[in-house]
Amino acid sequence: MNENDTKDLSAGATLVVEGVEVVTLDYPIKRGDTEVKEITLRKPMAGQLRGVKLTELLSLDVGAVQMILPRITTPTLLPHEIAQLDPADITELGTKVAGFFVRKSIRAEYLTA
């Protein structure tokens, strides 16, 4: 999904939740007998950014992305699972995380352009 998570309420109605992104993995994560196919990302708050250099996160540095993902994902991704993600999947997750740092006014201009 692009900017926000949408949830079905009833036939044709959706609820938009700001600060939430859902990523469907190209290569699901195996957890025992189940597979994690979708990851929900929550917009990180300042406390969740502790120890992460914003410049590294915004440049999609893998180490910075690996550090932040366990703090903002549902289901919570474990470090060893993140290390095994396909490059396309970690890039998509990192891009969505970086998108949380774009100001609303700029995002609105981009969406209407």
C-alpha cells in the first residue's frame, strides 16, 4: 500500500490509518509451520529512533534499517529473520520507513502532482 494502511469496514468502505504501511513480502518468512507474508510498519516515534543515525536510515543503510525494523513491525521481526530477508523485500521495507520522514505538506504536494 502506498501511504497509509486501509482496512475494510464493510462493502466498499475503507478506513485509512495514518502512519501505517503494509508490505507484502515477495519471499515470505517461515516461522515454524506458518509463513509471514505481510509486515505492518508503524511510524517510529523519537524514542524508537534511539541509536539510529537518521542520515543512514534515509539513505537505506541496511544496518540502520535492520536496527529499526524490530521496533516498528507487526508481527515483530527478529534480527535473524531480517538478516535473511530478500534484498527486494528489505529495500521495500526500508523505503516505506524512509517515507515516514516526509512532511505532510510535501507528501500532499507529491500526491497531487
